[in-house]
Amino acid sequence: MAATTSETRTAVPQVVAHRVEAERTGWTSWVTTTDHKRIGIMYLVLTFVFFMLGGTEALLMRLQLGVANNTLLDPKTYNELFTMHGTTMIFLFVVPVMAGFGNYFVPLMIGARDMAFPKLNALSFWMLAAGGLVFYGSVFFNPPECGWTCYAPLSETQYLPNGGVDAWIYLIHLTGISSLLGAINFYATIANMRAPGMGWGRLPLFVWAILTYSILLILALPVVAGAVTMLLTDRHFGTHFFDPSNQGSPLLWQHLFWFFGHPEVYIMVLPGFGIISEVIPVFSRKPIFGYKAIASATVVIAFLGMLVWAHHMFATPSPTFVLVFFMLGSFLIAVPTGVKIFNWVATLWRGTVEFTVALLFAVGFVGTFLIGGITGVFLAVFPVDWQLTDTYFVVAHLHYVLMGGAVFAVFAGLYYWFPKITGRLLSEGMGKVSFWLMLVGFQVTFLIQHSLGLDGMPRRVYEYNDVGHLQLYNQISTVGAFVLAAGILVTMFNVVRSVRHGVPAGPDPWKGNTLEWFTSSPPPVNNFDVVPRVRSVEPMKDIRRQIERQSELAEAPAAPTTESSIRA
Amino acid sequence: MNRIPAALGPAPRYSRSRRLALALAAAIAVGLALAGPAAADLLTPESGGSPNADDIDSLYKLVLAIAIVVFIGVEGALIYSLVKFRARRGAVPAQIRGNTRLEIGWTVGAALILVVLAAFTFAKLPGIRNPPDSGPGGLQLADGVFVAAGPTKRLPPNGKSLNVCVNGQQYIWRFTYANNCSSAPLEAPYSYEQLVVPVNTTVTLDINSQDVAHSWWIPQLGGKFDAIPGYTNHTWFKIPGNLAGKTFTGQCAEMCGRNHANMIASVSAVSPSRFEAFLEQRRAQLRAADQAAAIQRKQVSKQIP
């Protein structure tokens, strides 16, 4: 007794500990999860499934166009295919895949333990899944056939009475709610949950891009939500917003749609810029050149991106001063975009460039996106646009921006971050095969499409006569599309195989700069036991340097582990 | 350290793939160079049928020239830095974080290029936008019976042009020869699909649609102008005299439904005298058809008690 009392008298620090629950497994754990990492993985898997579907639709179209006056597909099927392809790639792949990377990596990169609103985050994902389900459900009935822009009055019930357009409207609503909730979540997370010391000037550039992406989504999505609601009431509840026979305005649809549609382009490509701005410095072993210039260029592009929508409408009946305003606005965007490209090249300059697959995709992005940017300036000159708009030149341009641009960036991100997500590396050999097939396939497919447009071929036609060199050019493009598809399949196989059989990656296989590499791969549920104080844009570089210094000081050569040294 | 993958190892392994890439780039360049002469319109839009199409073509070529310089400069810098600064044993990356003067320099440089482009565009714009007077050998046109010029409607300096109302409908174009499209007389001559026009004559078009959005486009006669229901769009062309007898083809450029691919249009250029004969023939045909219809109506009304 006496011994016990003397023990209780001794001052003992009060230890408070939570019971650690065993991690739940099985499919219910995925359905009910609110962990940003699991939600991120679900985003990535689902969006890549849609990427495969959209790609298959593209290949069917290329097969149809491989021969002049082909009868493989009828015009209805062809129109359905290009509508589904465009809608899938934009609303179900490129926009949400960026949300997938953002979900997984924004909290890790800013040293947070989850998103600000984990349940809202899960809701975002399931809204996306619902949107995809409603849209692809129409395959069993009547898919929409009005293109991803669904111009009124073609999309009104007089011309397309079946439910395809309605399925499209609900897709816009559901994926729109998904993105809007996700955007609010990203904004709240980035604004409030950064690691100590991570001021705005130390925010990783990918996080800057996701922040800007979120603001653009918050500004642009309500407009398209309003527009498709007006279309819905036009179709079913007797309004005439876009019906010219009742004083409605088809041009109003175009303005509302593109007021959303052009920011949407930057919504898709800015996070890609962010990925590139992370990958290039890591594999050049140099700090990013002009951090402030890149971060501010991101914001300036977003601002100007809100002011140029009518450059999609240069051929409509519009006064000259309107055309001039939107031409000059579009010119202005080229400046911050060019600044980014110059900064990336300058980051490579005098570095020691390591040709990993992630870097190959990143520089493949820079080289390809440059062409998309330059052809964008052609299209901004409105008299030139009068010849080029709605032809295959535009198809080529938008694929250089979104496929050669955003998708190459997504692949760079995939090869760069896969080891963090799964703990295993993707095969570099297979990755290189995939990269070269994709790069060559892409250029063969789309470079010639500029000439198709210059040779007089409009977009969205299911057949053409073999005048000029149309059939030859189309055949080149079709062959390229299959090479590109083969390259994508190699990466898909690489992913499926490496999840189980890849080389274990360890916490920091690339010697990264940002905080996601300061935890195990895959990270534990709580991400970090200790969040370090951030002193620069490259906190991991600081941490490694600190460890080197400490191990030099220590007499014993035994290298301390990352975490223990930080605790010390 | 021990987890670094094989691909991050020393550089020599990449020389082969780099050589491959260079060979590939060279092959593509040679292929393009060979394809150039083989295909006349590989790199530039179609033109030759009208001064506005020619002006667009020359504006396009100016943009293309600047684009090629920018393209070679930036891709060159990119490929150079990839080859020159690849990781080598013992190489130390320079820890540069930026260079304010350089960055301001290339921002201003990019802006200057765009100022030049804007200047080119404004210089070329009047020739593209504003129709000229008809040539001396053109159709003789009456004075001042036309609708006033509006924000998009332009008329030649002397106010005289041959006006055609272009009406898009799923999936055909209708052409009515009339000065005022909103109140075109019923007996105004018209045709479908093929528009016959005199050479050396400024032809102004009032473009609209009666159902969904379409887009008027004959590449050799200038750019696209959308036909949007509820709106009237305007453009013009003037076919030079030496092209009499030539037919220019084009097709609808705005997705308008399932048969969009087959909504074709053509413009036949003829001499002014043949044009007048054509109009007279169309008028006679219309009168004959009207009279035949009137007779039929009478017969039908007799049959119905």
C-alpha cells in the first residue's frame, strides 16, 4: 500500500491516447470512406475508365473517317459518338481527373491531415459518379447528338425530341454540383489548413493551380447551370429562352455556354500547368525559375480567361468592336502563357536533367502545348478565324491544348505520383515505350488535321468526298490515332501490373521538393505524425539539407531516419 | 538512396533514345518538306476567288511567319536544354531562382509580337471587311435601292452591289436575288444549292436561317458567317473576271443535325450577260410554274363542289 501511494504522489505526465481502430477493408470501406486519399484514388480510377470509353468513341470516329464516303457508321451514330466523346473527355475525364490529383495531393502538399470538409468531399465524388451514370445510361435509349456544346435551337425539342439532350443536361448539373462542392472544399482547405510557415509565397505551384482552378469553377459553373436549366424549361415547361420563333435568342445560349466554356478550358489546363511546374524542377534538380512569375501568370490567365469567351463566336453576327475586343483579349492571354513556357525552359536550363518518364511527359507537354498555344493565336485573329473556325484546324488546336496539353500533364502526374499513391514504382521501361508511342501517335493524328481544316473539311461531318487530299490526310490521322491508343494502353497495363508487382518505392523515390514526400508511401490515414515548419517553397529540400548537416555533426555515422531527425 | 530506380542512373543509357528521337524529328521534317509541294493547301487556307479571301490568306501567312519563328525559337531552346543539360556524372545543377530583367524582357517581347500582329490585322481588316465597287466589266446595277449599312452590313463605296438573301435550312441553302431580304417580292428569282453570280461584280450576302444554326462557307470566297435564326449576318465577295465559268464549292460549317455533312453549296461564276440571261430564264420558269399552279388550283376547286 505504502509503495503504491508513494508512486501516485510522483508526478507522471498524463498520457492521452485514442484507441486506434483497425483500418476497414472491403468494398464497403470504399463506399463509406471520407479519407481524401481514398476519394482521390476513386476519382482517378473512375475518370480513367471514362477516358477509355471516350477514347474508344474517338477510335470509332477515326475508323469511320479513314475512308471517304464510308458507310461503317450512320450519321445518327456518328453524331452521338462525337457528342459523347467530347462530353466524356471534358466533364468526366479532364476536369475530374484534376480533382482526383488535387484530392490526393493538395492536403499532402500543404501538410494537412485531410480536406476541410471530408464528407462534402465524398459527396462530390458520388455526384460525379451519378452524372456519369445518368449520361452513359442514355446509351441504352437515345444518346444526345448535338455535340458537347449542344447549341440551341438544335438542342430544342422541335429538333431533338428524345431524352438524350435531357441526359446531357443532368450530366452538366450533377458533375457541376460535384465540381462546385469540390472547388469550395479545395478553397477552404488551401486557405485554412496550410502547414505552419507556408505563406502564400511558399505554396507549391500545383496548389496555386488547384486554387485558381477552384475559383474559376466557382465563377463559371453557376452560369452553365443556369443555361442548361433554361434549356430544360424550354424543352419541357413551355419557356422560349432560346427559341427564335418566339423571340428567344439562340445567341444567348452561345454567350452563356461560352462564358462558362472558355474558363472551362483553363479549368482543364491550369492544374496541368501545376503538375508540370512540380515535375520539371524535381528532375532538373533546380528550383523552379521565376516562382512568383508562374504563380501570378496562373492567376492572370484565369482572370483574362473570364473575358475572352466570344472568340468562340467570331462568325456570328457581331459588331466589329466586339470582335476586336475579344481578339485583343485573347492575344493578352498568350503573354502569361508564354511566360510560363519560358520559365519551364529556363528551369531546365543549366540543370542536370534526369530523363524519367514523368519528365519525358512533362517536356512532351511543353513542346506539344506550345503548338496548341501558337495555333490559338491564329484563331484569335478574327478574320483568320473566319476561315479556320469549325474546321479540323480547330479540332487539331483543341486537341493540342487538351490532349497534348492537359492529358500529357496527367500522365506526367501519374508517373510522378503513382509511387506515392501505391508505394510502388511504375515500370520506367514500359513508361518510355508508352511515352514515345503516345508522342508520335499524337503528332501523326493531329498535326495533319490542321491541313484537313485548311483544305476545307468542317468538323462534325460523318462523311466527306475525296476532293483534294482529304482521304490521304484522314488516313494518316486514323493510323496515328491507333498508335496513340496503343501508347495509352501500355501505360494502363503498366499501372495494373505495377500496383502489385512494381518495385517498392519508399517514401521519396524522386527526391521531391514538396511535403507529400515527407510521409510513407502510401501515406497513413492521418498523413503526417508531425507537420514540419515550412521555410521555403521546397520544404523537403530543406529537410534533407538539415539531415545532412546533423549527420555530419553527429560522430556516429548512422543516418537518422527522416522523422526522428525532425522530431529532434 | 537505395530506392532510386534504375532509370535515374547515369546518363549514357539515354543517348540511344535521344538519337532515335532526333532521327524521328528529321524524318518528320523531311516528310513534311516532301508533302509540301505535293499538296497545294497543306499550310495555308484556300483563296483565289475573291479579294477578301486573298487578304485573309495573306494575313494568315504573316501570322504563320511569326509563328514559325516563335516555334523554332522555343522548341529549339527546349530541345537544346534537354540535350545539353542532361544529367552527367559530376554535373552540378545551377541553383538559379529567377532573373527579373530576363523575365520582364520576355514578357515585354511576347507582348510586342502581339502588338505587331494586331497592327497587321488592323491594316488588313478594311480589305477583308469592306466590299469594293464592282469592276468595269461587271453587272450594271441600279442606284440606291438598298437597305442601309448596319453594324455588320457593309456596302461598296458607291452603294451598288448585287444582293443575295442566303437562307439556311436543314439541309439545303436557298438563294433569293432581292435587295431587301425581309420583304423580298414573291416573284424574286431564287435557286437552291447552286448560286449563280456574275464576275467582276460585288455580291453582298444577307445570311439567315429558318430552323437551326448553320454556317455559310465557300473557302475560296472568304470566311464563314453563321446563319442564325432570328439574326441576319453579312458578307460579300467579288469574283475576278478571268474566273468566269468556274464553280466554287463549300458546305455548311456549323453542326446542324444528322445530314450536316451533306449540306453543300456551290457558287458558279458567269459573265454578266450570261447572268442576266440566267435570271431571265429563272423568272420565266417561275412564271410558267406559277401559271401551271394557278390552272391546277382552278381544276381542283372545280372538282370540289
